[in-house]
Amino acid sequence: MRDGTLTQRFFWGRYSSLIAWLASVGLILDQAAKIWVVHIYRMAENPPIHLLPFIDIILVWNRGVSYGLFQMDSPFGRWALALFTIAASVFIWIWGVRTKDRLLSICLGLILAGALGNGIDRVYYGKVVDYVHFHVGNFSWYVFNLADVFIVMGAIGLIYDSFFSGNSRKDGP
């Protein structure tokens, strides 16, 4: 905070540039992959791509949240999840503005990238584009996307930070 103004304190903090950069790069990567799957390769009209014995690229439309929970097939559900994503993104940004910790900022930037990526899908398509299918033998895990990977990486970092950061700080939202 350079001059201590109210605007800077609430909208821009020490690591806001880092968070914005991570969120922007993650969002671009996520959306580029989804555009390729849906519009360039046209996965709905083409066969799955077998990358590795345990990873395929397929197209699954997710109208719910993580692991397909809370499926929302109605317009109300679509917009409720979209508004929740916007609120969560604002919350994450404000938390990031207040933090003075680099690791926490990286985690929040990754989570924000994922939230924005899946949020854009909800607004544009009415559902989230999932395309990475992880499976081993007959065991099929769920289908996910790059935004989900960013969210999980950020969440793991937050858990790590909460257990192993040797200091007691008050960076919460």
C-alpha cells in the first residue's frame, strides 16, 4: 500500500499483481483448452483421444459442482451457480488483497483462475466443459478440466500453508 488510500486497501494489495497474473494466465490456458476441445477438435463429433493408458480426452458437460454433485438443469440453477462463482471470486480477491504472504497469494491466484474459468463456462455454455478422464483398468475416476486442477493445486497449497507455515498471521478475508 503506497499511499494508504481506502481504494488501495480494499482493491489492491502487496501481492495483487501476482494473484492477477496467475489468475489471468490460468484463465487463458483453461479457456484455450476448452475452446480446442469444444470448437476446434469438436469432441462431441469425434472419438475420444487416448493420451496415456490411464488418461483420455473426452467431452462431458457438467451442470453441477465438483464431481458432478448438485446437478442444476434449470436456468435458475445455472445462474445460481454462476452468481455463487462470482461471489466466491470476489471473496478470493479480497482475501488476496489483504494477504502479506507469497505462498498464500499463489494459492489464491490458482483458485481464482479455476473459479473464473469454470464461471465463464457456466455463463457461456450453461454448464462446465470437462474433458480429462482419469481411469485405471475398470476403475474410472471423474472427468475434470484445467480449472479444476488449478483449484485443487491452490487448495492443497492452502492446506499446506495452514499446517506448516511457522507463523501466526491474520491474513484471512
